[in-house]
Amino acid sequence: MSTEPRFEELLPPQEDPAKEALRAKLLKVLHSKGVILPSANSPRGKLWHLVNSPESSLTECAEVIQLDAALASRIFRVANSGAYGLQADNVSDAVLHLGLKFVREQVFNAGVFKEYSSWVLPPEWDLFWLRNIFVARLCDRMTAAYEFTNGSEYLACLIHDIGWLFLATYLPEQYMQVFSCGKPVGVAEKEILPYDHAELSAALAARSLLPPRAVNAIHYHHNPLVVKEGAATELNQSANLLAVVMNVCDKLADICKMDIFVKSTLTMEELAECPEVVWLNQYGPAHDFYTLAEEELAKSKEIFEAYFTNRKFQ
């Protein structure tokens, strides 16, 4: 029996009639929209399969990429950018030098941006997609310090806050109330909406058949710790590692002035002492957040500029 979470199960019925009406509207939209997976017969669909198969070769990927002119152009541009500095002569060279992980990230970027870039992006959220790219890159890199990664970590972070755009697009009145009622955003979400943005993001992830671990990490990334202080046992048994790392990366994005949802006063020094980082430090050396931020922000900006012009997906 499949253990994949069904997106309907993540959005349970509401006792409040008004919230139950909103739930019905959200479910109707979810049944018709929000799937990231491209058509299996399209070049991008074939690529999606290739980058998620351990038996695929970079040569196979390069051949299919060249059938998608837009994606090929973006990969070539990013590979030859200042942050990567490859100076490849063609897409095949870029793919062979940068590897499957890089190609997989670009395939995920293209799929997510194509599906969600038409959803409402509030004017004050210019940095939304840059922030998600940055968090995705950070999370994939940090998680790899503890366990093998397979790309689901990157994809999960790329959409972990997509619930906000879902709300802005399909429940605009309630979305505006959350940010204009004068209450803390977390409190306002619970009072006004049937589900908060993290729960909606998790439902969208389940809708696209992301692994249960990725769905759960998105669901709980604002409150990821499930153990008491000093009670760590085996990694992945004591808490959801991916949710903890996602939470830390979110905080680091805020420190880097991408605090677009709620203004943050957190400092690097405070980040190093927060409960999530203290928990992670039980399993390995402390991370150099200054270096991580500098390196990944530069590459994130190059990727963002390859896909977006004036906030619009190219």
C-alpha cells in the first residue's frame, strides 16, 4: 500500500462553516491545478525522468536538453556566469562539467517556475523566487553534510512557501486580511484561514507526488523540532532533519535581507544559537553561515536572472 500522503488528507474538514466553504474552494482548485510534473512525452518530461533515475547518463540529459531551446539557453547562461565561471563552448560541455545535480536543479526550476509563475506575486515580494532558490540551494548543501540527498530536498525548498502565492491568487480577500488586520501573521492565518501557508504548500507538494519526507518537512518547517533538549538519538529518528535544515535556511534568508513575509531582526550570532542550529550541531561540525550565504546567494542570483526579467518568468 502506498504511503504517499494524499493532498486531501492534509486539508481536513473544518467545523467553522465559513472556513469549510474556503476549504471546498481550495480543494476544487487543487484538483485542477498545481501539479509540477511536466507531460511525460515532452522533452522536459523526459528530462524530469532522467534526472530522477540513477541509471541516467549526462550524455542522455544533454541530448534531451538541446530539444528544449529555452532550458538549454538558461543552462548555458548560468554555467558561463560569473558565479560558476565555466566558459563552456556549448550546452553539452556545460552539462558534462557541472554534473547531474546541477542539471536536476535546473529541470526542477523550470518546472516549478512554469507552473507557478502565473500565480499572483504581490508587488512587495520581488524577492520571492530568488529567496526560494537561495533556500533550496542552501538546504540541499546543508542536508548533504548529514545524509545522502536525491534532489527532493531542493525541490521541497523551492516550493515550501508556495502556499502564499496560492492564497494571494485564489483567496485574495483573506490573504489581504492576514497582512492588514494588525495581528502577527501566524495568529492571523489561524483566525482567518482554514489552513496556514505551510499546510497549503505541503498539500501542493503532495499533489505533485513529492516523497512523504519532503511533504512533512514543508508542513512542519516553522516548528520542526520534535525532541526535548539533550534527547537526541539517531539522526532521522529524533526529528525531521529536512524540516530542521529548511527552518535554518529560512532564517538565514531573512538575515540576508530577504525577509519578505515578516521583518526579521535576527543576526548571524543569534542564528548560531537558535534551537534548530543547536540541534544540528549534535550531529556534525557547526556550519559557517557567512560563507554559505555568500557563496549560495551569488549563484542564486545568477539562476534567478536566467529565468526572470522584471519579476516575469521568461
